[in-house]
Amino acid sequence: MKKSKHILVTGGAGFIGSHLVERLLNNGKTIVVIDDFSTGSFENLRAVKKNPRLKIVCAKISECKNLLKLVANSEFIFHLASTVGVDLVVKSALHVLESGFHETEVLLRAAAKKSTPILLTSTSEVYGKSAKSEFSEDDDLLIGPPTQSRWSYASAKLTDEFLALACAREKNLPVIIARLFNTVGPRQTGRYGMVLPRFIAAAEKNEPLKVFGDGNQSRCFCLVHDVVESLVRLQKSKKARGQIFNIGGTEEISILELAKLVVKTLGSKSKIELIPYDQAYAPGFDDMRRRKPRVVKLKRFVKFKPQTPLREIIRLTAK
């Protein structure tokens, strides 16, 4: 009897990865997670860790002894393992560049041996400093200078995209690239600088909400469950292979207004403080002023787009 295959999820103990693992298990799938637990945690998988269809491998991708076998026995790979958070990127650019690209390269080469379909999660950061009001998948990209370590993450992720698409063209590897825009929701931590959980944690304690810069920079936030729905639908779409997709909400809000909305939604007594970027991160820190995705391509391919209202996202994240 032919052994049934599993789905491989790298970074499956992380914030987004753990929600994806739960969804796939609920769909009756057998899951193997590879995670080095540098930013992920067993607590994220607490609800499913005893599931007999879940296997957890604690290792870096490049140090996983059974990687080739695990990949060969996979029906699909979700590659979510990554450095997370602006704080970590600014402070550890060398780690971001070395580990990010190397781990992805090792995984893609393993997948190419058996043409195992793979979805690579990328980031809205690759759009860089572009002043466009909203971003499409085929837009030109404008990355900041290498003297600003803040752009190391974007550069590493963009290199991952180039490598993945090169493997698709030259090795016939079925590849899908998903550029995620500010994913938030239950289990996300503010430990690495993520703005919404950081605001919520302060508001719940009636402590000041610290807004970096002038607060006029705007973002769109997407509930993790909507992201997971998008990823699962992309996995099932053969037409999506070889394509890049934005995944994100389209309700744009300035960070200052977000802070006010968190305070109001949670009934907090917190004040709001503006903190210069130089104090929050490093001298000369550069930021994207806007980050709004166009998601028409996603909707066209999988008949779905994230649309959970921001107020509801705040409530769900605060639970």
C-alpha cells in the first residue's frame, strides 16, 4: 500500500504558521512542522500538539537530517520560516541575510529534486520606498540603500523570490509566491516590534501607546484567519503556480489613528506618545509611508479576498 503523503510547514510554530497548521489538521491533513523555535513557540501549537497527524521537527531547515525524505514525502510545502519584526531586522541584519536566504535555498533545492509544489511566503517590504498609493504584484520595486540595515529583510525576501521563480523556470518546480501585508490576530506577540499587539498590550494596562515617527505613515491590517484562507486556496489552485500574489487587507489607516482606534475599541484610558524614529530604532531609520495592497489578482484566482473590518480585528487580537 502506498504511504499517504503529508504537508510540510516550515515555521509552523510561528504566529501565522500555527494557525495554518490548525486549519490543515482540521481539514484532515497529516502535517510535518520544521521550526527552530527561534521566534516560534510550542505554546502556539498547544491546541493541536497531541494530534496524531502532527509531527514536529525542532531544527533549522539546513540542519534537518531527514529534510530530503520529508520533502520527497510531501504533497505540498508551505515555507513560512522567516525572521520576524522590524526590531529584529534592524538589530540583526547579518542574521537576517545569512539565515533567510540560505534556509530558503536549501529548501528549494530539496523540493526541486521531486518537483514538490511549494508556496513561499514573502513580504510587502519588497515594495520598498515606492510612493504609490497601492501596490500591484507587477510593480517596480524601490529598495532603500544598503547603508540602512532596515532594508536587509526586504532584500533577502526579494532574493528568495528571484531564486524561487528561477527554480520554477529552470527546474520545473511548481512555485507560488505570497506577499503578506501586516498580518495580525490572536497569538501574535509585540515582542519583535509588531505594532497592533504592542498597542493592545499597552491599552489593556492603560499605559501610553508609543507611536513611532509622526504617526502619519499608513498601513492595512489583515486578520490571520483571512491570510490562512488565502494560502489554503492558493495551494489548491494549479493556475496559481508560477505567480506572485498580494495577501492583505485594504482598509488603510494611519498609525496614529490606529492607536486612537485601539484605545477607543478597548475602552482604555491610555495616552498616546510620539517617539522619533531615531529613538525607537536607529539614527537615519527609513520607513514606508504607505503600504496598501491591490488584491484583485488574488480574488480573480481563488475567489476570495480578506475583508474582516479593522475594529473586529482589534477585538479578536485582544482576546
